[in-house]
Amino acid sequence: MPKKPNYFQMKRKSQSKGEIYIYGDIVSDKWLETDVTATDFKNQLDELGDVNEIDVHINSSGGSVFEGHAIYNMLKMHSAKVNIYIDALAASIASVIAMSGDTIFMHKNSFLMIHNSWVMTIGNAEELRKTADLLDKTDGVSNTAYLDKATNLSQEELKQLLDAETWLTADEALSMGFVDEVLGANEMAASISEEQLKRFNHVPEVVEKDVDKITKIDDIDTSDSVETPKKAISQEEKEAREKIKRECENLKITMNF
């Protein structure tokens, strides 16, 4: 029997270091092999156990904003130092997930795309107003993630980028503060499906030509991946994150979640 293609993987790279690959669409319910859900992510993160450092490789055109926020929060709250690698594409909610990194690396020929949240909905005027209010809230959460990283960017500057559906090159993302370091170019196709392509307005030609060429993890040479040149998270940072995790758990209990 042929081996199933793999688009999401989490494993130990060494005794103290984990490695995650997110190469598919972010969804709430898994229907396709390329789909990645927050539930699967949490289950595998729990199985990964205690590690000091995690390398997260992203090649995704995004998907569900709620699932993406959940994955972002799981990485942000984790006690390990998180290194994000944008291997080819981090678009839409995948770009928010990328902001969870303590250090963010981006290959020179990769793209980071940011835009406002959108949703397809039906209903009466009141229901549509509620949907619009919900979108404002989800945008607020995403915007905080962007501005926490790109600290030199003003809210108005970010709004202009979001309104325009901006596709940033690695050098542009670096200059704006979204990433920390630009790595050499790679030969990987941007993972974008035909369905996702239809939802975007300004897809660069170089990305559009890769439509439906979803990169499988099994097709890449993980043994030749870039080693993180920065030190692991400090004990002080670990303690601060543990405090945040305890506060979140207490909040869940208080709100009966």
C-alpha cells in the first residue's frame, strides 16, 4: 500500500528539541490530507512532551482564523523557545501563526501575506451585523500579534497593509520588523490550493504558478535543515511563560470552559 502524503508533522529532532511542519490549510474539520486542525496540533504537541526549543516550518496559505489563533496561542504559551521558519509561504492566518516565534526566519524567495479577515455568511441584517462585529474582534487579535512583533509599525501603517492584502517579500518583511533574519533561497513551491487562490486578490505570479503544488513533507530533505543560530530560551523567560499558562488555566476554570 502506498504511503499517505504528509502535510503536518510533529516530532522530536533531538532530546531537547522539537520540530513541526505545517504545510497544509488550517481548518476546523479535517476532510483532506492537506488539512491541519488545532485539535490535531494540540494532541501532537502534548505527545511531543517537554522540550527546550521548537523549530516550526510553515508553508501554508492559511484557512480558519479561529483554528489559526488557537495554534498561535499554543505556540506562544509554550515554555520552549519557538523558532519559526517560513519555508515558502505564510499567508492569511498562517502569517499570524508565524508571529508566535521568538525568532522568525524567512527564506529569501518566500512570501508573507497579511490581510483582513473575511467570511462567507448568510442571514438577516442583524445576523450580518453580528458577523461584522465578530470579524472586527478577530482582526483585533491578529493585529495585536502583528504589532507585538513589528514594534516599529504603527496601527495606521498596519491597517493600510491589511486593507491592501499585502504580499511581502522576505526583505520587505525584515525591514518592517515581521521577521528577524532572511535565509538563502530554496526551491520549494508555495503551498496554495485552487480554493485558497480564489479568495485572494493580489497573488504574485510566482506564487500563482504553484497552485495545487502542495509540498509534501516527505519530499523535502529535513536532514539538511538550517540550525537555529540563537540560544535557547532563558530560565527567566520560561518562568514568565509558565506564569501565563497558569493564569490562562485559572481563567478557564473561572469561566467554566
